[in-house]
Amino acid sequence: MTLVDISRSAAALTAAILVLAVLAQVLRPQLRFIWHCFIRPLSATDQKDRLVKFYEGQADIYDKTRNGLLRGRNTMLSLSASHIRSLRASNPKKRLVWVDIGGGTGHNIELMDKHIPIKSFDAVYLIDLCEPLLQVARKRFAAKGWTNVFVLCQDASQFVLPEWSDGKDPKGSVGFITLSYSLSMVSMCTVYKRSGSERTMHQIPSYYPLLDRIDYVLSPEDGLFGVVDFYTAGKQPSLHEKAIGGTSKECGWLSRWFWQIWFLLDRLADRTSNTSLGHPYYIWLGRPRSCDVSKVCHAFEVEGGNLLGNCSPLLLQDAKPADFVPPLEIGEPVLAMKEQTVSASVVVDITPPLSSFHYHVNKEDPFEDMKHLNLSKDDSMFVITSGGDNALHYAIEKQPKRAHLLNSYSQGHLAELKLAALQSLSYDEFFSLFGTGRHPHFRRLLDSKLAPHLSSSAYQFWRLNDDAFKTAFYMRGYSGWALRVAHFIFSVAGVTKYVHQLCECDTLDAQVKIWQTKLRPVLLNPIVVALLKSPVFCWNALGVPLNQRQMLLEEGTIYDFICHTLDPLISTYLLKTGNYFYLLALLGHYTPACCPNYLTLRGFNALKSNKGGCLDAFRLHTDSIVNVLRGLSKGSLTRALIMDHLDWFTPGSRDVVEEVAEFHRVLSPGGMIFWRSAARHPWYNEVFTNAGFDVEPVAIRDGSRAIDRVNMYASFWRAIKRS
């Protein structure tokens, strides 16, 4: 080996040593983490000793090495902050005490300062059993200058606050309690039960007495309990998991194996004995068992007619017991009752299918509806709705005392989101979401403002679809793809600029000219007509099922349908200001000058007036129509609008007969039910007549004039229940 070779080898060795030294310095926190978690011998006499020995060599790097592992903490705190603001809205000056159990280094408290200033709390207590972590917390809080934050080294299941030392009963004295990845750290404890002269020993998880203590000290009026921890459902979901919507959250086998091995190796607590632990994580917010839920239960079970199923939004107005508990009236039962054996384990799985949107807006014109509904504040309605647009219109104009809204799951979540946004957002934020269809910070709005007003299943839906408003909300889902196809056809034909000109016309003459000369030939070309003839396209893009498509074809050709739909509209309504249905289809968004009533400033303010009182009329349902009707009492409705859904049934279907009979039962004498159909004279009109209704047409399309601003249906009908 030459001197040059030796020099090169020495240089390479030196470089390698330098690289290793740099890597060791960069990865030093991770290497310390691995040593103390998995390799270093750990002998301890009890849980406190185990915690001290486990963390004393890594307390200063705890936050650096756990940020990627302990996920969901910021989300839990953000959600908690929004709920605290909502719960305390009626009494914001009430004393607010926060207890963070198992808070370790105080990371959560520093994180919460972004959502609610820590100085606004009357007192914040960090409770942990590990002194090395608490030393980090004390330094952190001293650097922040927070004099209202106190660090206590105590056992979580027996924590005692200094303010209770004078013998004061702690019941209901705490407003907020959190456990962040600490509930799964709870070990087993020993309890003794005495039976006569014998005493037996039992091992139970310490979190039972901990949760009992939390429930005792939380305020029943506005107390909130937040948890984030490791979680995944087992292969066979438990009854509890079904009840809270926790099914279908399984990890893959590799992830499950990895985390089980991890918890076995870290030697810190018996976490493998807890429920099928893994990573992802869960976030749970709850209230003490003593909180008053009677008004909400009454709204859900009595006013909403729900036996089982999806939740309605929270009541918006406070009410006295006399206002929501009516005199007891027992009517005839809907179903014949007989003795039956009921399983002791009956639970409802609230997890809905997180389906895509079929269409985001109604295809029925609420302005035309209002001409014939003859609504008043004394009316109770049943409304099939897509996203709630038409029901919000009725509420703005006449404020009926009750409106049962029936949606599919995704449309139901959309309607619930609109109700939540009306309660919590400014007009600009509201129009950004549902007018322009985009908001750059929807996830932030969801956690910080909307969440307190959403059911758990609706929040989960929008959490999973938090990109819905990232670019163009109304271009999503099946209907969105139909709009994209139309825009693509306009682009290929080179007429996109004329589409925008059509939407900017100030006169009907100018609008008709552009339509006749530039756009009509494109939409009526053989390729587009052939596409509309396809049953697959009709269902997936337009939401037209086979039975309804057959009714449409029996009235004429697809070419006739397009002509009879669009030609009268263009010559009757100005798209720029008078027909938001087709303006949305052409532009992909609404404008302030042309939008549904609920998106106008007048409509927005009307819905928010009186603390959102008119929104309290709404009850949301996602069950079948017949099941919802069975939950309503006889004669409890005065108006019903069922869209075109009876077109979906096969002619002669017994299901239609059963549904119409239920409508006859729940409608009061003189009550009215409205529907639209792809047929001029739908077959099921006779079913209404036979059930005891007088049936009459509101409008029948003949191709020469538009029957409303959508004009997609061949007829519009009304049935009046005979006295």
C-alpha cells in the first residue's frame, strides 16, 4: 500500500467518523429515547418508582421524541376550546378551573394557549406522578410567567386540589378535565370486598375510580371532559364500539403487531390488557352524568319522533320544563304490540356509510313551492331535502313551528353542517363555504367553531372529508362529475366564453340569442344526447334511477326532454339574477346576486335572529321514510313535500301503498302533500286517491313554458287529506 493509498484511507475513515459523530449528535434524542424505553434495565417497586426511573434520563427530550407518536392532542384541545366557549356562552364570567391529568411536561397547557389564553383560566392544575417530567413543566410555566398554573405530584385516581383543603366539597367545582395519552397508562389497583367475616381481594383498572372522581368534580352545568389516547377497534367490535361509532377503525395486521410489540417492550404500564390498543388514536369529549339532557332527549324522541337512529342538532333556545313537556296524550299505537323477548344487549350502530354526495342542491324550486304551500307559523312539515336548501327557504319566509328533514347520510351531514354554520360563523365565512364553495381553512373552522353544533357522526364525516371545500365544493360527488363533463364539452366545442357571457346577460333577449346560436347546438348534438340516454350516466351523474328513466322515456325522447327543459327556462328567467340552479351548473358556484335565499344576507340574518330560534324547528332524520313516519303521532303534520322519490318505485309496489297510508295517518285533516314526477300523470296518483286524498295537479309541463326555475319534471302534484 502506497503512502497515497494510506492517506486516502485515513481521509475516508476521518470522514466516516465525522459523519457518525454528526449523526450521533443529530440523533442523540432518539438514541436516548431508545435506550431508556427499551434497553436500560428497569427495576421498580411500584408505579411511581417505575415512572421516575423510566423518565428521569429522558424528561428533557420527552416533547421532541413524542410529537410524532402522540397524535391528536392539538385537535382534542381545539375541539375542547370550541365546546367550552359554547357551553359557557350564557355565563362566560363563571369561574373556570382546568385539571390536566397525566400532563407530564406541560406541553398540553402550552398548546392550549393558542386556543384559549391560559391567563383567562382562573386556575390550571397539572397532575402527574412523575417528578422528572414535572420539573420540565415547572421551568416551562415559569418562563411563560403564568401564575395561575399549578403543578401537583399526585396519583391521578386520588387527586386533591389545594382549593379543596378547607373542607369544601369539590363536587361540581371543576369546569374542564383532560387526559392526554394517560388513561391507557393507568395500572391495576387492588380492592377488597368483605362478605360476612371473609375478605376477598380483586384487581381492577385504576381508571374506574379515576373516572368516578372526574364525574364527581365536573360541573353539571358546563363541565367538559376531553380524552385523546391510543385506540383501534378489535376484529369483532364490541357493543360499546358500535354505540359510539367506533367500528371500521381496525389497524392492518402489521400496524397492530408493531404497536403491540411496542407496548410490550416499553415496560411502563399494562396497556396491552386494554381494548385492542394500537395507533390510530381516538378523541372523546364528554359531559358529566349529572348534566341535564332532558330538553335534547325530548326534542329527539318526542318532537323528532325518533325511536332509534341519527341525532338531531342541539336545541338552540333554552326552555322551561313547561315549554317542552306537553300534557300527556296517549293515542292509538302505530303497531300492534305484543309481549316479546328482548335481548339484554340491544345497541344501535350509529356509524353511517361515509358515502359521496350524489347532488348538493335540491332540484325543486322553493319559490314555486311557497306559492302553493300556504304556510304559517302553526304548520308542521315533513320535507325530503338534499342538503336542506328548500327547508331553509321555508324557515326564512314563514318559520313553521316544526320541520322534519329527511336526507341521505351525506346530504344529512351537509344539512347539519349548514345549521351548525348558521349558529357559529359570520356571513362572509358562511357564504365562502356554501356560496363560492371553497374555504382555505375549513378544518380550522370545523374544530374551532362548528364542532360544538355537530353530532358525532357528522363531525367524523366532515373530518374525513375536510378537503371538500379546498377548491370547488359543488364540483365534488356524482353531480360534480356531471358538471365537469358539461364544462369539458363546452371547452372542446370552444364555447366556454359564451357560457360566461350567458351568465352575465342583463336582458332575456341577449340571453336567448347566445343560447340559440352558441350553446344549444352543442348540448343538442348527437354525442351529448347519446350520453344522456345511457342508464349508467343517468344514475351515476344525474341521480335518475331506472324506473324514473323509464317514466321519462314514456313521455318522449331524450332530445325532447332537453328541449322542453331548457328552452322555456332561457326565455323566462335571467340566469344572472333569477335562476341560481342553472347559474351554479354553468359556473360551479353561486354569486351574491344569484343564490338561494339562505345565502343572501337577508336570509342569513333572518335565520340567526332571535338567537337562531327558527332553526330550532328542524329535526334531522336519515332513516327510511316509513320508519320516520311511524315515529310521528297521528295528525301531527300539516304539510309534506316528498320530491320525486315515488318515481323510484316499481309500478304497483306495496311499499308505496304502505308509505301513503302512513302519510294519511300523520297528516291532519286538510293537510297537504306535494310531489314532482318525471311523468305527466304518475301511476301512484291513484294510490293517494284510494288512501283518502283528493289529488290535483299544480302544474303539468307541455314544453311551451317552464313550470318552475328547474323545469326538469313533467308534473307537480298536490294531495289534500279529506276531512
